[in-house]
Amino acid sequence: MTDFAKTRAMFDIPEGMVYLNGNSLGPMPKASEPAIVSFLNDEWKTELVKGWNTRNWFMQTNTLGDQVGRLIGAEPGTTVVGDTLSIKVFQAVAAGLALVPDRKVILSDNGNFPTDLYMVEGLMKLKADGYTLQTPEPEAVLDCINESVAVVMVTEVDYRTSRKHDMKAIIEKAHSCGAVVVWDLAHSAGAIPVDVDGLDADFAVGCTYKYLNGGPGSPAFIYVAKRLHEVVEPALSGWYGHAAPFAFDVAYRPADSIERMRIGTPSIAAFKLLSVALDIWNRVDLNDLRSRSIELSELFIREVEKRCPGLKLASPRDPQQRGSHVAFRFEHGYACMQALIAAGVIGDFRAPDTMRFGITPLFIDAEDILRASETLEDIIEKKTWKQDHFRQRLQVT
């Protein structure tokens, strides 16, 4: 059984704060500070360029990738880390389209995270070959998969409502129609159990700064099914993905493994921070995590609905149909969230009226849930959110 009291003790959360925003940016592990100091003093300072060999910097894309892969049900050698999630989305969708060259439809949904859609729009402009992007309601995606679709690109857990797509059903339907599926696991990895190998996924991408706690802007990951490694075309063909990077060939030859999905030189300092965050996951059973997440989410929903009847649940009622954050709609949601933050309860806001609360068992417990609910009730009852300074929009919401 996972000891969540021990995992909680491994994070640096300011005293008195209830942090319900791990779905946006995970808190700092206590091991991060000594790890980055050690990197500076014992690796970069002393090893300099030798570190690519003596500290195995060059292959950390893969070793850390395997650690992330374990959390999404991927076998070793199928996941690498590096770059940003936006780049990985572009890379995966471009590779998927190349596998089905006779089709011109990319299917997503209007609840997908906007950057995923932006990257596809940019890709279509670059290709200028008659591609179209379809974005039905999330609930309609499964019914829209047919023989005209080249790539289905969806985020498993909706970033606003926490609604989950049925990964198994979508993969089976897409494959039966000859389509490829790209999964964005930004709100899945470290939040819910995922089994990309068992469900025969094609591609999966995600970030490591949310539930995985790798730090602001920590590197993204990409998974490619092993059956595709020798045929997938890396649209972004950087030197790090070359079959022989230090041969310095003029022409690009992709590596014959997942390494072909590497692009350019990664940030080794960022890898150091990610490494200590991933070490925490060695103590965690994902099924325990999921059970505790549901328990705490159900408690939060009950308490908020009892105390704040004017708020409307935006997340699915069935816990099996949602990820690990809970969303409530409120006309004055932005100002209310600012009042909550001022009171030491940290969530976030998504336009036009949604307040999101990340339920992250690694460092959140029932006491935190009750305090957050009580604080929200107090703000609603006293209409604290009406104060002018809470209504002023900040650059990041």
C-alpha cells in the first residue's frame, strides 16, 4: 500500500497553504534543491563537456523516458523525454499523418487543449495539402471516427471539466477504420492509471510539470508503439534523433528506435529536477493513487455542493468518468478564485466561468479538502469575491 503521509512529506509546500493546483503545476520536491546544487557543483562545474559520457547526460532522454513510460503503461524503450508538449504534439500528429498518406481529416474535439489545435492548424498550413481539422463535441468523437479520418488527436482528460475519453473504445474504433490515434496525456500521467501498450495505442505525448512535479517548463515526453519504430517518420529531424549523431552526416538518417523521436540538445539541468521528482513515484502504486483520488474528489464535491449550492459541478458526476481534478462553474469564478488564493487555497480558473481544483493524493489529504471547502463557503457567504482587487484580471489565470 502506498504511504501518502510519506509522499506528502517529500514536498515543499508553504506552511498554511492548501495546494489544489497540482493539475497545473506540481509543487517542488524537497530533493529538488540539493539535486540542482549537486548538478551545478558535482557535474557541470567539475565534468564540463565530459559529463555527456561520465554522467550519461546523452542518454537521459531515454532513461527518464523509461521512468515516465512506467507510469503510462509503456514498455522500456518506447518513450523519450525532451522539448515541449506543443512540439511533441506537432511531431506525433505529423508522424501519424505520414502513416496514412491518402487521408486528409484530422479529428479532435472542441474541448481539447487549444495549443494542440493550434499546432495542428500550423501543421496543416505547412503541408498545404487539403487537410481539414474536425472538432465536434467531446462526446461525439467516437461516432465521428470513420474511413476518412487519418489521425484522431484527443486529450484523454479534458483540461476544463476533467471528463475522460474512453481510450479503449477510441483506439479500437480508429484502428478498425485504419486511422492512427495520438493521445495527449497531460492530465493523465501521474493522475490516473494508463496502459498505452495494453490498449495498443499508437502515439502518446504529455508534460511532466503537472502531476509529475518536474518543475515549471520541465520537458515533455513522447511514446511511440514499438511496432512503429522502424516506419515512423520524424517530421522534426534534429541531430539528436540521427542514427549516428556524431558521424555528422550531411543527410539525415533516423535512428532505428524510439531515439528517432529525439530532436535537439535537451536541458540537462531540467532533467536533474525531473529525475528527483520521478524518484518519488517509485513509492507509489497507481491503483492506490486512483482510489485515494476518487475518495478525496468525492469528499470535495459533497462538501462544496452542501456548502455552496450556487456553484454548479462541471465535472462528470461518475468518478470513473473523470480524471483527478474537479471543476465547478460560477458566474464570478475568476474573482472567487482570486479570493481563495488570497486565503491560502490555491486552485485556478479557466474562462469563461470555471474554477478548477486538482486532487493530488501525493500531497493532499482529507483535512486539506475540508479546509478548502470551508474557505470557499466563507468567501461565497460573505461575498468576499466582490472586492475590486479580486476582479482585476492578472496575466496568468
